[in-house]
Amino acid sequence: MESLLELLAPHLETPTHDATTSRYLNRLSTLSLQTLQSTEPQSLAQSSHSTLLSLQALSNRSHRAFITSADNLSSLRTSIPGVTREAEQLRNALPKLDEETVEFSTKYSKITDNAALERRKKAMQLARNVDRLSDILELPNLLSTAVSAASASSGTTGTTSTTYSSALDLHAHIKRLQTLYPDSPLIKDVASQAEDAMKEMTSNLIVGLRSQNLRLAAGMRTVGWLRRVAPDMETLQSDGAAGSGEGALGAIFLICRLAHLVSTLEALEPLRELADQETQRRTGGKSKSDNTWSDGQQTDRYLKRYIEIFREQSFAIVSLYKNIFTSEQSESELAISGLRGADASAKAKSRPSRPDDPLQCLPSALATFPMHLVQLLTDTMRAYLPNVGDRSSRESLLTQLLYCAASLGRLGGDFGMILTELSGDEEDIGYEWEEVMRKHRALAGRLEQLTSRVAAH
């Protein structure tokens, strides 16, 4: 084979001695002369053509890779020194990296207390609880919106009840948060804003007690809401002494209803002005025969309307008070009577007696309220009743007063005996009042006799 290669070397452009050449020369030595002259050139041409096609296909398919490889190969001389320099820089930077790593591990070590880690933990905890915090921050706005909506929809009972209940639930939730997190500045701020909203709600509820035509259900709901909003008003007593059990709510209720009564009576201002004119004519010395006086007809109209409003409103005020406070007080007293009896002796020993303290046992607000109402009525009657010159008109007014006293007397506030002092210097009015009382009692006796006869038959 080597001799054959030496023989063919002058005819080859680049003679090489490799495995492929050796295999081909070994194959040539096995062929006959006829085969070498006839089929071998065709086989070589065919192989050359196939190889050329393969090279063309490879060039077409991978020419981009060839170009990139050639470019990279051309820049390889400059890239290798650059890699060497960067590797040297990396090796020089490793000690600095090691120092920084040691410093970081020392600074943020969990073995000792670390302020930076604490700040980081707080920041991460804040990021995790940002939704909860945003909900807590929205609580005062929700509470204020609920209170404002309840105030705006005061005419709709169902809407007002639902809105006030939602506001009270929000306030209770804020109170629970304040109990759970007493030292949190955020919760303290939210609780402060909630208290402002509750003060506004308390004002709205108190204004609601002055509304016109207050019904029992609405009054009980309003007082119940006030008990939840301002529980301190229900426990206002002197030195823990046993009072009426209503605290300041009873007095607030009576004051609000009294304000409504006064405002209703002030609506009679036009009639009162006419009655004042008749008072001026009477005190000016004009005789009753004067046509301009007309025996106090304007005063009669004013007093009749005044007594009618007074009778309706006073009965409604006292009735509402008794239904709202007295019934609840009796139920609570029955519920805790056993507890009071159990520790009464212990409290008596522990609490020093103060017999000289006038506020030791506060009475109910209703104890003196009827006297104030009667004083309001008697002052008006004493000022304007002398203007009525007609005897029948005065008797009609006195009869109306008698019915008013009897109406309030059904609730324990009969003021009939107080009206005996209504006359003052006018003795005729006193006699007329006594006459009206006798007629009324005689009529009541006859009615009782008729009732007993009907029951007997």
C-alpha cells in the first residue's frame, strides 16, 4: 500500500496518509484491471457528486453557524486574553467578597438582638397585613357614614334601625380591637374617631327623642340605642347608692319631650298675642261692656287649645316614660333581687352611712316632673283666665281643666287640688272651680249608681 501511495503521489495535489486513504488504497489493490478502467471512475465521480451535494446542503442549512464560528474564531485571539484578565479580577475580588459576606452575616445574625432585623420583620409583617390595616383604617369612615345615613333616613323606621344597628356593631368591633391591642397608636386613633362618631350618634338620638308624635316602639328603640351608645348615662348615681335605676336617661327623655311640648305650645303664638291684647285692655281699666274686649273670646280660644295640647302631650309623656323605664326597671329588679339580698349586709358594713347627704338616694326623674308640668299650666291659666268674662266660658275651661287633671291622674299625677289656688285674688274663679268639682262628683256618682243597677239586673 505504501508503494502504491508513493507511485500515485506525483499525481496528487496534497498527498495525505490517513485512515481513509489507507482503506481506499487497500480496496484498489483488490480490484481487477478491468474494474479499475470501467466502473471505478464512475464510482468515484458518483461519490464526488454525492459529497458535493451533501456539502452544498450543509452549507445552505448551517451557513449562519459557519459564519458565526468563523467570526468567533477570528476574535478568539483577543477574547482569550480578556477572559484571562476577568478571571484574574474575579480572583482578586474573592477576598473582598468574603469580607463582605462575613460582615453581612455578623450584622444580620439571629443570635443577638438586631435592630435592622427587627425593622425588616416589621416591614414584612406590615406588607403581609396591609389589607387588614386598610380595613381597620376604614372603620371610622364606615361608622361616620352609617351614623350620617341613619340621621338622613330618620323618617324610615326600618332603614334607621338597620343603620343604627350596623353602627353599633362597628363600634363594638372597634372596642374589641381596643381591648386586644391597648397599646397600639393606630387602634387608639381609630377608637378616638369612633368616639366622635358615637357622640354625633348620641346627639342624633337625643334629637330623635324630641321628634313629633313619638311612638312607644320608636321611643323604646331610641332609649335602647342610647343605653348601648352611652352606658355611663344609665349608671349615674350618687356614691353607688341605689337610685331609680334609670340613670340620666329618664331625665333626658323627659327634658326632650318637655322641649317638644313647649315648642308645640309656642305654635299658639298668634292666639297668645290676641290674648295678650285682651289682657292689656283688661288691665288698662276698660269696662266689660266695651265691644273691643268681647268678654275674652280670643283668650278663651287660646286657653282651650292650650289645655287640649297640654292634656294630650302630658299624658303621652308620662305614659311613654312609665312604659319605657318603669317596666324595664321592674324586670331588672326582679332579675337581680336575689343578688341584692345576698350581699346587702356586706355592702351595708363596707359602705359608710351618710344620713346627711341629700343625694344619697336619687329619686326618679318622674317624681318632680308632673309638678313642673302643672306649674307650666297654672302659670298660664293664672295669667289669662281672668280675661274670660263669660261665666259659661269659664266653667267650660274649668271643666276641661278637670278632665285634664283626671287624665293625668290615671298615671298618678292628679293635680285637681292644686287648681283650687288658681284664683289668686279672683274669688269668683275659686267658687266656680268648687262648683265645677261638685257637679263633676255628682255626675260621677249618678253614673256609678246607674252602672251598679245595670250590673244587678
